[in-house]
Amino acid sequence: MRVLVKQIVPPFLPKGDLLAYKQEIEKGNFWEVDLSDEKHRRGSPTIRISQTGWILRPQFSPDGKRIAFQSDRLGYMEIWACDRDGSNCGQLTSLRGHAGAPRWSPDGRYVAFEFRPKEHSEVYVMEVPGGRPRLVPTLPGADNGGPNWSRDGQSIYFYSDRGGGHFQLWKVPFRGGSPVQVTRNGGIFGEESSDGRFLYYSKVVGDGIWKMPLQGGEETHVIDRIGNLGWSAWALGRNGIYFIGDEDKRSRKTIQFFEFATHQNIPIWTLEKPGGSGLALSADRRSLLYDQTEFSQSNIMLVKNFR
């Protein structure tokens, strides 16, 4: 639940003893879709994690046993993790700010995430369980975030608007070093292909998915803009890309699979309610995880004789 407070002082109450505020109540779930193969689901989705408040951008741990995500269940947006069945939940960060976009390292020992401690967002890493958040030095004076790991776990990709221009993707050694710019025409979230040949990435302007050779070369447009594609609402498979786009006639979001071989978009599941800010694919490629807002309500509250 989030509460937005604004004091109201009407002219007929010079003491200003009324307080009006906006109360927003949400309930969100993570749903898991089992896959019979890359292009088809098996049965209907199952609720894995449910809570009051926002829960966003889930990601499976490499062994498939845990789910990391961002949540404001205690008032601040923090990083949490639960067992895959929704049990054994624990708060990984207590930064009392806005932390989000968690990503497990390939060995499952660390979680990288973004956090805004002051004016700009920064990239942090923490060991799981029990570690303390550590700032990853990136580009001072810029917004840096959206971290994701290289396949070997030695580097972290991140976005930055260094210089006040468009967001670009950068890469920095996990244990310290100088960041290197990766994209030149925009980029906000990237993932390396399993064969180590390409970097796939989204752009902040919603232009679908792009790719570029990891050894250097020109970028290629892979998926055209389809609806309101969120920068983290996609996941890279072996033979295609899963993504959430607005394809339903009622403007509902649909999970789809873009197949590299045929260049076709194959529908997997249509979300029944709003959501879809993040999409995760399990390491064994047998399950997808997405967020959905089950309930949302806003109320204007009035407190009399407020002091």
C-alpha cells in the first residue's frame, strides 16, 4: 500500500486543521507459465508469489529454486527473494529508498540491482545470503542502472545517460575496473546469447529488440516495436525471444515468442489483468514468470483536527 500525503488548508479554516491524503492500495502476484516446448505452454499459469503492494521484475535463480524481485510491501521499494513456491521470503536490502531490477549472477552467489541513494541511480551488488550491498563504480554524475551479468560472471552490463544524452549500454568488470561503452545508438538492458556471439538489448524509446556481435560490428533490428514493450519485459531463449507486447484486441498484454528461424511471433499467453513489467525465463527453459496487478484502488482520505 502506498500513501500520498498533501495537507489542505481551506480559507475558512485558518488554522489548517484538515489533512487530506491519497491512499493507493494494490495487490500483485507473480504467475508462472509452464512450457511444453519453446513455443507452447502446458496448462494455465499458477500463482507463485502474492502480496499487498507492488511486486515487479522477477528473476529465477540459476538453480531455479529462488525468485528475486523488487517489492514495496514494507513501504520502501527493496529487493526481496522467496523460494519458488512463494515460501521462505526474505528482504535482501534495507536501503529505505528505491531499489529494483535484481539480477542473479550466473553462479547464484550474487544479486546485482539498481538503487537511487541521492540524485542519481547507481549499480550495486550483494552476496546472497547475508551480504551487504556494495557500490559498483560506474560513471559519476549520471543515472546508472538496469544491471545484467555477462555469461562468465566477470562483468556487468548497465545503462547510463552519461553526458545527459541518450541511454547507452556500458560494461564494467564485476570486481572493479573502468567501464567501457558498448552501444552507440541507444541501449538500456542487455543480455548475452548462450553461444557467446551476440548481445541482445532493448532501448528506452521502445524500439523492440536489437542485437550486435560481441566481438564488434553493426547493430541489427531483431524485433520491431510491438505495443508497449517494456525495457525488461523480455527474456532471451536459445532459439528466440520471449516478450510481452500489446497484441490483444482489448489492448491486453500478451506473452509471445519470436522465433529466430521463421521470424514469426507465436502467442503463448494473454495476461488477464494489467502488469507485465518484467518477464523471466528459468535456466532450464521450462517456465516463464511474469507480474500482474490483481487489484488496485485509490481513496481520498480526510483527517479532521489534524495537528
